[in-house]
Amino acid sequence: MVEQVLQLRQEQLVAAYASRQTEWQSRRYPFHYLPHLLGLSDAVAEQQRFSPTLYLRSGTNAIALHVDEMIGSNQEIVVKTIGPQLQRVAASRAPRYSARARSCSS
């Protein structure tokens, strides 16, 4: 679940990369860059005044995920089960990411 989307200042981003973690509401989150998690180890984050970071949680697991860009002004996310009819379709089980890790579709 997405807990929060924050725009980190450049100083905050540098500190998060240096310590490999960041803090939000007195909780520490391991900090990662999305393209690196997708296997694009040579990807370099763009230098921006503010950088979007997603704070994600699933049960006891949590992560802060730096992304290059949030596309669109609507930042609402709806999570819904796909239903028993679509669970048998193999393509519906794994999301697909673009090479630049800018979008995701299932």
C-alpha cells in the first residue's frame, strides 16, 4: 500500500542515498531507486530540485522508493483484487514496466 508520496529536496535525497534509508513519521524506511530494483544497475537518477519518493508498506515490510517522475496530476491509487476469473490469466499476474521505469501496467 502507498502510505505517502513526498517530493524530497536534493539535500534530503543525497542523505537518503548516503545512508540507504530515510525517515517519515518517526519510522525508518530502506531507500531504493526504482530502476535499480528492476535490474537497470547503470541507471542514474536525474538531478532535480525536488524528487518524487513513494513510501510503501505491506504488512511489516516497508520501503521508500525514489522514482524519476510522477506522470499526471492525479496521485490517487486504487488497489483492487482482480477476481477469480482473471487469476488464471498468466499476463495478469505480473506488472510490466517500461525500460525507463516510468510506467506500469498489468
